[in-house]
Amino acid sequence: MAKTQSNKKEKKEKNSFRKYIGIFWKLFALGIVLIVAIFLMAGWGMLGEMPSFEQLENPETNLATEVFSSDAQTLGKYYNENRTPIKYEELPSNLINALVATEDVRYYNHSGIDAKGTIRAVAYLGTNGGASTISQQLAKQLFTGIRSRNIFEAVTQKVKEWVIAVRLERSYTKQEILAMYFNIYDFNNNAVGIRSASRIYFGGKDPQELKVEEAAVLVGMFKNSSLYNPRRNPEGVTNRRNVVLKQMERAEFITEQEKDSLQALPLEIDYRPESHQSGLATYFRMYLRDFLKGWAKENPQANGDTYNIYRDGLKVYTSIDSRMQTYAEEAVEEHMRNLQREFDKQNVKNKTAPFRKISSDERDRIMERAMKNSVRWWEMKNKGISEDKIRASFDKKTPMSVFAWNEKKEKDTIMTPRDSILYYKSFLNAGMMSMEPQTGEVKAWVGGIDLRHFKYEHVKQARRQVGSTFKPFVYATAIDQLHLSPCYELPNTLHTIPAGKHGVTKDWTPKNSGGKYGGMVSLKYALANSLNTITSRLIDKIGPEPVIDLLDKLGMDTRNIDPVAAIALGSVDLSVFEMVSAYSTFANKGVYVKPVIVTRIEDKNGTVLYQHVPESRDVMSEEAAYVTINLMEGVTQGGSGTRLKTTWSPPYYKDVVTGHPYAFKNPIAGKTGTTQNQSDGWFMGIVPNLTTGVWVGGEDRSVHFPGIRYGQGATMALPIWGLYMKKVYEDEDLKVSDGAFEKPEELTIDIDCDTSSSENAATEAGEEITEELDL
């Protein structure tokens, strides 16, 4: 009986065990079903919106528009997020190996989910490493975002990431996923994506140029780019870099010896921020931005949407040469530093500094206009603050950073906003453009001395009186119409155009600056010495209308140019852009070529959206253009431009420059220009395949040098041209011509005249030539 009871008990226990086993398997099966159901629900979008197939194929990202120079260098970007994608082939093995070793060592062996890693993470509750694969992390970056603090939502997000990761693995190759992951990550400091991060943290390097230890720094930032920020936490970044190097050694991508030597290296960061106001060609990029916005409005996408230059990843190829742009910016900075020092010195005893020759009422008007145009005024006005309180705020001292000619081009100080206005108005500024006459390609564009502090652009936006740089247009018109020779002589005596003729309201008798009169002089000598008497005689012969017609053909805006004789002496306002493109016509045998700044635009996939088509037209005969060039060569042979070929150097350079900065031996055609009271200084210089124009002056016309010695174009603007061209010629790869201008095969106008036969001998090298307007 006892045995029977024992058997019953064993049977009952077996039944119970079977029951528990059954329950276990049912629960296990139910768990599997639930897990499958959860994944199915996630895939069907029942746990929240999931990306469609189209979204997986084309994940939405903000891509920066990148601007390239003609020599394939990145000039800058336009972006909401500074992201420029690169292909897998552009990723060096250092980066790929560092990422795989650190983030997902079994990356090539799974299909989106690492089962082994997941089991380990569950078993150790995440204390022995996570389980997220690179594919899952990409899914999170692209579609699910920051992890929720709500447990249910966090689990749901994780499930969605698993599903998306698997789908990504089916839609893309392993290589494509790696490239996407590198391109999507935000490394902080406007560095979105590996290319931006590489350039910003390592001195403009592209990813292919990164060393192993540099690649390890960037891969280490994937853990937390805010925490491991090289600028804020160098010690933490160094430690994290060394962890990555250790992982690379464990994965056998580097040897133990290599790991030890690399870990011993100090952290070397060459931080170069990329912003709209820093880097190369800042003023050019500001102008280009508006050009692109206009182009985008006129050229919508196939679906009717307008291209967005901040997020559509366009590639813009420009005519700018990064080397020439660098030389231009260096020349402007070198000269303007020295010129400003002299200008400040001469303003020490100026009681109305920085202004000259103005009344107190005019000074008040300038200040009133400046205050009302300031950001401070408009911000306070928009807040409903009264004008009295706004004005009072301009007299309260406040900490601020202002422009200064030091290494950082900035200094911290305390001053009133009113004083800061005067401070900024005391600076001389500059505009410079360089263009290839035969193609119209703009090679260099310097719109000012510093975009961060001086927003007004001086190549295209600003229009200033051009002074004697206008005279070649008068001479060219006379040569084209009357077939005049550079040897043609006119009396160097006062000449009066009577009232009622050529728009003159009262008798007009322009005078030569310096009172140089007498004898018969050739046109070549007259232009070289900027004689107003001869120019007035020429405008009297041909009239102002043909000159304005020439300007119109040369691409200038002539709507506000009145047909009056006074334009002959440069009373009109023109831009550096207009002047350079017009002067280029003389070098291009009388054919005007419209300037080009953009040669091609592509979308993010490389499809060409815009291809430049050259625009040109005949403006004057080849003979007239060559004779005008020959006349302007006289400026550098016996006029104010002679200093380019002599031992002359700017007087304010003596303490800072050793030796002569120019000493050119090649033919140069040019013209200096100076306006009334030395408010504007110009120099236009031409060699056979490059035309360059320079303007220098103050923001207000009343900001100028007190005398002609420093205030003339030959001293204010010409040195920039000289410094720039010297650098250009030293770079033989640029192939800028140092030869003679090409002579027409059939030249009927005599150009072989000896200017020394004129009654007045040619100006001696280095003598100051003055060209003030006498209106």
C-alpha cells in the first residue's frame, strides 16, 4: 500500500513537472509570439510612425551647400547644419577601423542586430557594454531621435530602431551604412558630418588626410560629442582617444607597439571654425549667397519646390582661384594695416576726427544717420522703447568687442555706442577685384577689410566717384571716333566749355592739379600726367553722350549718369566690379565679356542644374582698344604708376618693410584716380590676361587724408595692386602673363611717339601726381 501511495505521488509530481514544462513552453511561445507581434506592430507603424520605403531610400538630412574655387578648394558653405556628405570611397581605413573596433566589432557579421551583444547586454543589464549596432545607431540618428525618459516609450523606440536597422541593412550595403553614419553625426561647433568635423578640428584637413590618432579623436566623439569636445575637455578627449586606440589594437587593426606610441602623443587640435563670416572670400560668399537665392527663385525643381541653399546640398563651382584670392586678401591686409597707422597718426591733432572739412551740423547729421541705421536702434525701437531712451543708451559705456588691426582683428574694450560709431568711421576700407579679360572669370574678390565688423561690400555694392580712372573711357571714345594717335598733340592751356554746351550750366574751365600748363602735349603724356585740360578738350570734341553710350556697352549702369562734360574728370559713381569688367575690354581687343562668378551648379547627386554660358559683344575696334592700352602703358612709364617700376615705396612703409615691394619689369597698363579732398583713391592695373581694380577710402567722404601726398590713388590704392601682383607672379602655376600686349596685325594708328618731345618732360619717377577733380 505504501508502494502504491509512493507511485501515486511520483506520478503526481511527474504530472506537475509536465504541467510546469508545458506552462513554460506556452509562456515561451507566447513570449516569442509577443516579441514577433511587437516587431510586427512596430513594422506596421502601430507603435508610432515608421519611415516609409521611400524615406529609407532617401533619408531626410540637412545638407550644406558647398562653394568650390576654380582650383577645387572649398571656399565655404551655406547651411542650417554644416553637413557635407562624402562617399564610402572617400573614407580612410583609419576612420572605418576605429569606428568598427569601438562601436560594433561584429559589424560585418550581423544583419542589423547583434544577437551576442544583445544577450550580453541583457545578462549584465548593460553594465558590460551596450548592444546597439552601427545600423541601430544610424536608425536612431535618422528616425527615432533622443531616447525618451519614459520606460515604455524608450522600449518602443528601441524596438523601432531594431526594425529600422534591419530594413536599413536590406536597403543599403554595409559600406553605404558606414558612410551615412559618418555623414549624419553632429560633432558640435557647426561640425555636422565627418568632413566638416575633420576640417574644423584638424586645420582644414579632409578625412582622407587624417592620421590614426586624429581619426581616433573623432570616432571617440561618437560616444558623446558634447562631453568629448576637444575645445572644452582636452583631457577627457585624450583619454577617450586612447580607449579607441586600445579597441583598435584588440581588433588587430594596429599593433600593440603602434597603440602605445600613439597613446603617448599629446592631443593636437587645430581648430578652424567654419562660418559665414570667417575663412576665405567672405565678402564674395556674401554676394554669392544672394546670387544663388535669386537663381533658385528663377529655377525651381521639377516638382515646383524652390531649392534651399541651406539644406539641399548643392555644389557651387565658382571662378575664384583660391591662391589668387589668398594673395589678394594678404595684399589688402598688409597695405591697409600700414595705411591705417599713418591715417591715425595724422588724425591725432584733428579736432573733428575722423571727419575733415565738415560743419558741426553735417557731423551731427552723419551721427544721427549712423545711429538710426544701427542694429541697436532698430532692436530697441521694435521693443517699443522711446527715442529719448534709445538716444540716451548711445551714451552709456558698455563692454564690447571691436575691430582692431592686431593678430585676431578684434579687441575687447569699454566704450559708449556713440563712440563706437566714431571709432568704426575712422577706418579706411578697401575693395578689390581681379578678372581674366578673355573669359570674364573673376579670380579674386575682396569686398572689405573684415566682414565681421564691416558689412558693407565694396566690390559690387558700393559705388564711389572714380576720379581720373574715368579718363581712359573719354580717350577711348575719341580714339574710336576720331582715329586719334597717342602722339596727337593738344595745347596744355586752360580750356573753357561755355554755358549751354554739353550740359554745362555756367562756363566750365577745369584746371590741372599743381598748375602745370604750357606747350603742346601728346595724348599719351596727358593721360600719364592726368591733365584735366586735355581731357576737357577731348570731351568738348566728342560730347558726353558717346562716352555714356560706351559705358553702357561696357556693362555699366548709366541710368544716373547725366550727359554733362564734367563726367570726363570722373564725377560719376561706379563700382569696382563695373570698372574692372570695363577695363578688361581694353585688354580683350575691344570685346566685352560679362563677368562670371559661377561656372556650374550641381545638386547633391551630381546632376548639373546650371552651366555658365559666356556672354560677349564687340564694343570697339581692336585697334582702338590696343591704342587705349598703349596710352595707359604711359601711366606706368612716365606717370603716377611709374612707382611700380622704380625704387619708390609708400612713405609709411619705411619703418615696417625692408626693400622695395614691386620693381616690375613687364609691360603694365594702368590708371590712378583721386577724387575731391582725397575721399577716394583708385588704381586700375592691366596685364595681358589679368585686370585688377582697387579702391580705398573711408565710409564717409569726409573721412580722408588732409593732403595729396598720402591721399592720392597712387599712394592709397596702387600699393595693393603691387603687393598682389608680386605674389601672383611668384606663383608660376598661375601662368599670369608678364609679356607684352598683343598688337593688331593691321595697326593704322601711329603709336611710336616719343613723349619726351613734348614741351613738358615726363614726370620723374616717384614724383607725386595729383588728380583732384576740378568741377
